[in-house]
Amino acid sequence: PDDAENFKFEAEVSRMLDIVVNSLYQNKDVFLRELISNASDALDKVRFLSISKPELLQGEEKLQVQIEFDSEASTLTIRDTGIGMTHDEMISNLGTVARSGTTRFLQGLKGADGESGQVSQIGQFGVGFYSAFLVADRVQVASKHPESDTQYVWTTTNGSSEFQIFADPRGTSLVRGTEITLFLKEDAIDYANETRLQTLAKHYSEFVTHPIYLRTEQTMEVEIEDDEDDAPAAEDEEKKEGEDDLEVEEEEEEAEGKPKKTKEVTTFEFEQLNGNPAIWTRSKEDISDEEYKAFYKVVSRDESSSAEHWSHFNAEGNINFKSLLYLPDTPPEAWMTGMQEMDKSGLSLYVRKVLISDEFELLPRYLAFLRGVVDSDDLPLNVNRETLQESKIIKVIKKKVVRKALEMIRNFMKEADKEAAEAKPAEDDEDDEDAPATTSKYNEWYSKFAPSLKMGALDDEPNRPKIMKLLRFKSSKTGEDGWTSLEQYVENMKDFQKEIYFVAGQDVESVEKSQFLETFSQKDVEVLYFLDPIDEYMASNVREFESAKFKNIATENIKLETEDDKDLATRREKFYKKKFKPLTKYLKKLYGPSIMRIAISSRLVSTPAIASSAEYGHSANMERIMRAQAY
Ligand code: ADP
Ligand code: MG
């Protein structure tokens, strides 16, 4: 227009626009997140200011974001009823780098070495308003500040070093707020698409406080009055206005059987895209269990599992963040079917309710079945994805989250065990007070997640002592149906016992047949059943629990005797050794190098002879596993 004023972008803005446009970063999607976030910021602002100045809300009470698209014109509009901008604010906010996001971005550039760093950070965090140019040739911003009488338009073309501002020729089409129209680039026209916009807005802005609506088109077939129906059109109209439903129905009945004329009618509707409250930002006391459980479904996007337990906490220190972690009751589907990538954790990273990424490794692999969110204000915008993953901040968050996660599992275990113990009938008490609570909900949960926890005990050395306490095993005392913990095992150890004994095999039935068990049963010494392939592997790496060493009862050199027994045993052994010398000599000769040693043993009770592995060699079970993996 004639009255348009021309302005030059500040030099740094031009430089940045250049980078944004020329980077051609593949993840252009972030523009929508940035524009919605700006709208949401503007809405927050007017809500805050209206507390002392209620007149700011006059004429438009509703605080909302509306998205509209026109696939024929290739335009996309994002409109809000936020605080809006005055003429001067448009110049300073959209034409200079005084603004926060932009400034931080440029600071980031100074620190980044090399072009690649510059480019990739755009994709991760966007550069605020200017990310509009990732998808638009021309951007037009119309804005009406509640304290300005005029609605102004700010516009610029991609690649230009200038922008214009003029009074909106449409007058004040907005009661209050800002409307940003993007004239989409050729290669970005597919953003003017209902499904695309729904998906994107839901992905990034699902938890934005203000409602986000998408204008959608509905085409309906509606019946039109038959010409033969001699009811005059005017009367028809009257009927509609009078809402004389009965009359209309009668008419329809009359028309039955006759061919009906229909026409297509297009209507528009605003469909709300978000609406899930970001409950992690609220205080714990105000959130019911039902809300927590419902929110699990939102974050996990998994219908097949539910929340078993959760931990909602505020981490304060050098790095502040809020987090809500969930323990699923069964392994989430994506995790089971491999749809969740191996190195991807089930946590999403938010900055003030806006999704930054769900691809950060915020949890170690062994805890990747957990679900939840982490939200931090402290994340810098001036680092790229790769750097952020390596950054101290992510490391600090990860460490804290892991600690909280293990704590959550431990709490669940304790509560479930306590509950089960209380539920136990009183008459049982006398029998076996220490018997592990076999009905504990934790056991049920554990049986589905055991391999992950064992993996954790192997991998996560700093947390190993904590993880070991979460493990459970079947044993010669619990049999098929029970479970015991290592803590419980150590507590039940005999006075003369210094080691944790285990026998490894495929299932309870086969390990219970083990000849080695006999001596232990006779002395009432509990033996753990290692039935998972990883168990023995773990034991040989972890070596001990609370300074009791793991010992495979199928290896030689297990001394299972009290001091009194010892003397007798040594004498007995000596006697038999001598007596059977001819036999052992003969057998050694017979088997030759295929056997390491023939020895007299005090470990056998009713079995005459046994083949066992050397203490530091592979056990028979490990050999079985290795053979199974070898082909
Ligand atoms: P940031 O959001 O980090 O401040 P942006 O580049 O995203 O940086 O936005 C620049 C500035 O433009 C904002 O700080 C705000 O003042 C103004 N702005 C952008 N979008 C809107 C909007 N929808 N309503 C009001 N002001 C806006
Ligand atoms: Mg912004």
C-alpha cells in the first residue's frame, strides 16, 4: 500500500535469515512449534497483564490459538488472541535481535565452530519467529494491541533485507492479538494439509496450556426439498427458524419412497488439537491417582499397558527440572515389538511444556521401558543436538532421573511386599515367618522385567548395589512358586555359610534334579536357582552381594561344613583317598587328557560319582548357553 513504511532489518537479522533459508535444514517442522509457542507466550502475557488491567480482555475473553490452511492458495495462518503488538513493537520485536530466542541463537552461533554446528541447531530448537522462513516465501503479520486503535501489518519476502509496516487495509479484523500468514514455499505446500497439521501440532504442542484449534472442512450430503413438494420456499425457511421439528419429520415421512435430491454442503469447524493438561507442572497434592493413570496413557501412547507406579518430582540445584516417571505394569508394546529403537529412552524432553525431543538418551538402555517426561527451563538454546546429548546438563538430568527411577522401583517393591505380608493369613506366621511374600505384586511385575534389571546390575556399576536389591530368584527354599531376594538370602544364611550358592539350569524341574543340591538340602542351606541365561553371566561379573561371593554349586571346591565337621571330613577324605588310589589312578589313565582330575569328594551323598567343572572354567550350564548361541 501507499502508506507502507519501509524498514531495513538489523544487520544481524539479515545474516540470520540468510542462514535459516540457506541451511535448508531437513526438519522444517519446527516452525509450527515456534509459532504456536510465540502465540502461547502472547496469551500468557495478556492473561497476566489483565489481572491488573481487566479492560485488556475487552471484546475477546477467549484465549486461544487458531490454525487455518488453504491448500489452493498454499497459505497457512496462525492466529492468537494474545497481547498483540503495536506499530513500534513490530519494528523492534520482528526487525531486531533484541529478542530472547533470537539473541540466544546468535550467541550460539558465536560459540559454534564450523557451519555444520550452525545448521543443525536450527532444526533442533528453531530460531523463534524466523523459523517461519523455513517454509514460507513471504510472511505477513497482522497484529492488534489492545491499547492501540490501529491494526498493523508487518510483511517481508524471503531473502529481502527490508520489511514493510502499514495500517491493515482490512481495518481491525482482529479484536486483539496476532495473525501470522505464511505464503508457503513450493517445497512446503504439503504443510497446508489437515492431517499434517494435526500430527505436528499434537506432537510438539500437545501440552500447551491454551487451546489450539485447527479449522477443518467438512463436506456433507444434505437433502434438498424436492421441486414436486409444493411447499413454498418461504414457508420452509420459517419452519427452520421456528425449529418446528415435528412438522419437518412428518414431511420426511411423506417423502419416503420417492427419490431424494441431495447436494454437497461444505461446513467449517474448529477442532481442538491439544487439550491434555501438562500435569507434571502441577503440584503433587492436587493430582489424583486417576489423573496420573490417565496421563500415563497420554505419554505412553500405549493401550496395552497401564501405570503400575510413578514418581513425580522437582529437581532443584544447578539444573532445575520437573519430571514425571512411570513404571508400566507390563512392558510397553513399542518396547516389546522393537518399535522403540534400542538406544531410545521412553522419556520426552520438554522446555516449558513444548516438546524439544523424544530422542534424547535420558535413560540408560536397561530402563528404556520407563515412560514419562522431563521439563526444564535451563536448557540452553545455543547448542545443537549432538552437543546437548553430550552436555553436562543432559548428564546431570540423566543421573538424577536414573536415581529416581531406581528409587521408584524400590518403593514399589517395599510397598507391594508389605501389602502382601499383611494380607498373609495369621496361622502361617508360626510356620515360616521369613518366607518371602509370594503373592507380592512386585513379584508379578518383576517376572516381566527381570532381564532388564539384571542387565542393569551388569552394566550400571555405580548403581549396582541398588539394582541388586531389586532382583529376585527362585531357590531350593521357595521352589517353583516363590521368590527370594538377595537381601533375604543373606539374612537366612547359616552361621558357617559365607557364600551365596546357586545352581544354574533351564527350569526349576531340571535344577531340582541336580545331584549337587543334595548336600545343601541335607544341611538346610538355601541354593538360588539361576534360570535366566543372564544370571550366571551376571554373577560371574558382579561376583558378590554384601561381601558374600556367588558360588556355583556345580563347581569344585565348595566347603560346606561346620568347624566340627571339618576335622572328621579331612580324616575321612584322607582315608578314602588312600583306599581308592588304585581306582582313581586307573580312571585317570582310562580317560586321559579329556578329564582334568579324578578326586575323592565329600560332596556326594547318594550318588557314586559326578562330573563337575573347574572353579574358574565354564560351568556346564554356561557351556549349554554358549553352544545354543554358537550356531
Ligand atoms: P522469543 O519467542 O524467544 O522471544 P521469537 O523470535 O520467537 O523470540 O519472537 C520474537 C518476538 O516477537 C517475541 O519475543 C515477541 O515479542 C514477538 N512475537 C512473536 N510472535 C508473537 C505473537 N504471536 N504475539 C505477540 N508477539 C509476538
Ligand atoms: Mg519464540
